[in-house]
Amino acid sequence: MSGVIVTTTPSVEGRRITDYKGIVTGEAIMGANIFKDLFAGIRDIVGGRSATYERELRRAREMAMAEVQQAAVEMGANAVVGIDIDYETVGTNASMLMVTVSGTAVVLS
């Protein structure tokens, strides 16, 4: 989906929006692996950061973003403006991570 421009801004500098196709969303829910969690707390925290959790966050965000871009292509858009990314924990004891991405699919000239 590298041909689809994605931006948090409401427009793309130097380009004109010629058509609004609609809202697009993408979601990714990642389950927490109990062993990964256990060992992340013991061996993976350096300087207050956990590389394991950062990798999972990045992977979930990339999956949700890819869904948004695919939805835009299916609507005939070549860009998504006004991107918003949200992170939530869900499930029993916040055992899963949910990343949602939304924006407006548009056609740029």
C-alpha cells in the first residue's frame, strides 16, 4: 500500500482533494503471551522500556494502518487524511492490546 498517502493533517500540502470517499478504519488486537509477559518483566526492561512490548505495539499499529490503506484503495482513494491512532487494553485483566486507526479516504489531484 505504499502508493497511498497517509497523514494526520486534514490536507496534503501542494495537493488538492478532489473527492471524499468516506471514513476508513483498521483494527488490530494482539493477545499477550503469558511467557513473553513474564520474561519481558525480567530481562527485557532497559531504561524503563520493554523492547518486546514496543515491537508488539509497532506490529499492531502497522497491521491497523495497512487495513486503513487497503480500505482506501478499495474505495478508489489514493490518500487518507486526518489519521487518528488510538491504543487501548481490552480483555480480562487488560490481557490484550487493541490499536485502532481511522481517517478519511480521499482522492488527491
